[in-house]
Amino acid sequence: MNPSEGSVVNALSPQGILEAASAFMRSRVLLTAHDLGVFTAVGEEHRSSVDVAQALHTDGRATDRLMNALCAMGLLEKANGLFSNTPLGSRFLVEGGPEFLAGLTHTLHLWETWSTLTDAVRRGGPVTSCHVNERGAEWLHAFIAAMHWRARQHAPGVIAALDLSGVSRVLDVGGGSGAYATAFVRASKGMSAVVLDLPNVVPLTRDYIEREGLSNRVEIAVGDYERDELGTGFDLVFVSAIIHSNSPDLNRALTRKSVKALNPSGQLVVQDFIVSEDRTGPPFSALFALNMLVGTTSGDTYTESEVRGWMEEAGLSRIVRKDTNFGTSLIVGRKT
């Protein structure tokens, strides 16, 4: 899903509707190629579809047609019967590269849940198991990898938008890979951070933090923000991509816990896809509400007034909103 997606209505013509209805075809071609490892099998070589099919243990004719479609999409090139990766495919789709889009595996999993949307609308909730602890190690690894890739791209812009004067200790609630926690501590030599996450997540967190060489400045704490307190003594509590997974009542409780964890004059920073007051835009936020419908028991996208309300109820003031250039908003409140 792309935050820049807009309306399918461009003119008094059915063309936009038809294009939206068939957009799944291109998506499925890309996801199948990623799932099978087509781009990695091609690598830096010029290879026939027969060679690729043998390497992937797939049908030769079907693999050839898939690779031809990838050429039509600009992800592979074909010359003299041999296929090669385009610069775009080489940069982002070959496993092992520094910019490899490992998170596409999570998009594969989203395909499965989004396929249940009709039934989810009928019943008012997900039709598959939805708790993170019920989805297995493969799903969890793919999810954390996807969130890590996105967080690493966006963290510098988020950090630059915040006032970090007087901030020496940060709590990253449900911080996953710790990408934001590492960005915080890199922003100031005297800063330390704590990443709080579930027992089955923190081993992955530890691996990511060790790879960054920041184990001495980023602490990892096992906890469940739904049931546990968050600790105390923090100058900033960071709640990123969390509230959309929760019900309003759980978000109220999490906001209260976050405020309790703050030092005097500390700040709570909530980052999420904030939807307009009438819930019809921005387009990605409106679509993401359906992602929560098919994937969570009670998640949703929330309005600015809803988030402000939770903060005010918990005793925060000087609440401000800062929009990023990548589709999320930061809502910041100060403890008084």
C-alpha cells in the first residue's frame, strides 16, 4: 500500500475504476516473484527462464511467462532470450543487498488477510487469527523486517521534527527492531533508550541492536503494554505505529501509562496514520483502517481529536501535531 494512492475517479469514465479493479494482477506478479526468489536467482547474470526454473524447482513454461510479465512491469529485462534484473530490481529485490525489500514478505501475508475483506465486513472483524503471538515465527520475522525497513527510512525525519532539548532517556513502546531507539541515541551522545516489546519479539530486537553496535546504549525490556506498567524516569515516551492496532479504550489506558512513565515536563510522542475527522482521507489512512479490520480484533485509524482527547484526559497539555512527508503524523503532548 502506497501513501500516495488517490481516488480512482479521474474523469467521467470507467477507466479508473477498471484499473483499480485489476491492480491486484501487478501486485500478485511482484509478490509471487519475490516469494519464489526470481530476482535473487537471476542475480547479476543473464539467465534463461529454463535455468531460473531449474534453480527454483518451478515449471519452465510458467516461470517464463512470469518473467515476461516482470519485463512488462520494468523489473526484468530480456535480450536474446536471456533475462537480467533492471537497475531497480537489482537494487531492491535481490536478497542480500543493503536495500533489499525484505518487508515484501509481510506484504505477502497482508495479501492473505486482505483476501478476507468481504467476510470481515460482513462480520465486523477478522476471520483469521490476529494476535501477534498466534501467527508464527515466519510471520513475525517478516513483520519486524518490514517495520525495520520503514523505520530506518523515516527515523531521521522524525527525530529532526522533535524538540530533544533536555531529553536524556527515551522509552520506545513496542519498538520492534529498535530502529527508532537507535536513531534517538545517535541524535545525542548523552542519550539512552529502552525498547519495550513482547517476549517473542525481543530476541529479534537484540539482534538488530547488536548489528548497530549500540547494545551499551539501548536497553531491551520484556513487557506487554496491555498488561504491564511501562516503568518510570523517562523524558520522552515514543509510541509509533501502535495505536492503530488497539481499541480506543486500550489507547486511553496506554496513554495513561505513558504519562505515568514520564518525568515532569516529559513528552509523549505518538506517531501514526492519522485520519481526517470525517474519516475519508488521506487515502492511505482510510485504506489502512481496513487493514486493521482484517488484521486485528479492534484496531482502527484514529483522528487527531481522538488522540488529543486521550492525551488531555491523561493530563497532557501543549499538544501539537506535526505532519511528516511520508504519510504519518506526530502528535506530541507535554506532562505538566
